[in-house]
Amino acid sequence: MATDTARSIPQHTPGENPDGFAESKTMSFGDHLDELRTCMIRALIGTALATFVALFFGQDILNIVCRPLFEVQQANGLAPSLQILSPSAGFIEYLKIGFLSGLLVSTPWVFYQAWRFVASGLYEKEQRFVRMLLPSSAVLFVGGVLFLYFVVLPIVLAFFIRFNQSFGTFVPQAIVAKADQLSPTSDASTRPIGMHGLNVDLLVQDPKSPAPGTVWYNTTTHRLMVQTDEEVWSTSLERGAASRTMQSQFAIDFYVSFVLLLALAFGIAFETPIVVVFLSWSGIVPAATMMRGRRYILLGSVVLAAVLTPPDVVSQLLLAAPMYLLFEVGILAARVLERGRAVEA
């Protein structure tokens, strides 16, 4: 006769193990709902605490997020900069950095609570297997974020900046010549005195105590610097003899969302081996079945990468390729696991 138990598990003393997992016991449907609610509350509390802490380090997090962009801009002859396009954009981005960074940092904790809920309905031996997956899950998530930051992000930013530079056009020489003819400063007698033969020092870093009137060019930041009586004034210079009509300038709101959401997408995508191993171990989808459906997995990786990443082919391919390779790694681990279980049987 049917009972209200979700799964018949040997009865043990109620409580929790030292590692936080619920002990194996008979759980009703209501008990499962209570466990789900508890795990969700803990996950939300962890995310809120991580967000609260991230708000205190918003400036440091912004420096870390912007560093790949500034390095690529500098390498391609552009002044490292981000544009703020509205009066409230800076404040809104500060809050967004805190929320998205908190969500990113707390994701392993959320995964732990999800595994904890799954383990509450498993046998003790099965719980031990889930506990083995937890460290791997956290390591893979962090690995996905680091892979984005150190490998994917520089490639994507360099590709688009260089493409924009090649796509942009220069001011036609006919327009420049016409402007010189109409400009009253074309006469040599009206040019500022002292500009002929100006010698500008090329320095890797700014001097510590320059004298007023000192002019130098910082080859690291690509800025022309002038020391006045009170402070330093500077302006960025552009590579090339002629100015491009289209500039690669990035807005802070789009860039921050682009980086942090991509980091979350790569971290989740790198959990593919865990999902594959769990499906094989639980018997939901055997490894042989997943191997026969490789072409569908490849198609699914491309589609999922298109959903998780911004609408550009480069970042989609850079996510789909490692996702499919991680699927193959998961298949190998699942086959080894299935062989081990067959030997035990």
C-alpha cells in the first residue's frame, strides 16, 4: 500500500552529521519541503552576506574587473579608460558590483545547499558519494571563473578592440587640407612662440618631483603630462598620424555586466563533469547512452553557450569548446565509476 514517504530509507536517530548533511531516515513529503525551505533560506542568507561584504570592497573589485580591459587598451595604443554615460551610472554600478560579486562568491555555498537537499533523500553510502563531489564542484566553479579572467577575457577584448580599429576609418586628407586652408592658425606668424623644437622626455613612469613647466610623455599610460605650479595636467594621445573617426570606448555599466555575468556563466558551465558523473552514478542516464548522443551534446553546448554569453560568436565558442571537453572528461570519470561498481557487484 502506498505511503507518504518520498523514499524508504532505514530509520536512524534524527539529527545531522558533523559535516552538515541530514542523517539517513524516513522522510515524508512535508519533511522534504521543510528541508528544501531550510536550504533555500541558508542559500539566500549566504548570498546576502557575501553581497554585504562585497559592497565594502567595491573599489577593489572594480580594479580587478577592469584590469584586463586596461591592459588590452594599453597594448593596442588606447588610453585605459571607461565611460560613465549618466549622472547615476557610477552609483548604480557600485551597487551592481556588490550584488553580482556577492552572487558570484556565494555560488559554491548555493551549490552546497543544493547538494545538501539532494543528499537528504539518499542512503548513507550515497551521501558519502555526494560529499565527494562537493570539493570538485567548488574547484571547477573557481576554475571556470579563473579561465575566463586569465584566458578568455583578454582574447575577447583584444579581438573586438582590434576589429574596431580596423573597421574605423580615418579623416580624409582632402578634408584635413581644406581645414588647414580655412584655419587662421595656418600662418606661421600666428603660431605660439616656443613650440618650435620642443623636446619632450619619454619616461616609463612619472617623475617624483618635476619642476613647474616640465613636459614629459608617459610611455606606459600613453599620456602627455605637464607640471604646473600647483598640479599635473595630462591628456591621452592616440597612436597614428591621423585620427580615426570611430573610437573604441567602453561604458562602465555594459563592461561590468559583461564581465561578471560571463564569470557566472563560465563557473556554472564548468560544472559539466559533475552533472555527467551524477547522472551516470544515479542511473538516470548511463555513460553509454551519453556517448551515443555526443552530437546532441555538442549542439546543446553551442546552444547553452549562446544563451549564457553575450550575442557574439567569439565568447560563445570560447565557452562551448571547453564545455564539450569537460563533458568528455565527465564521460571518462563516469565510465571508470561504472566499471568500479560492476567489479564490486
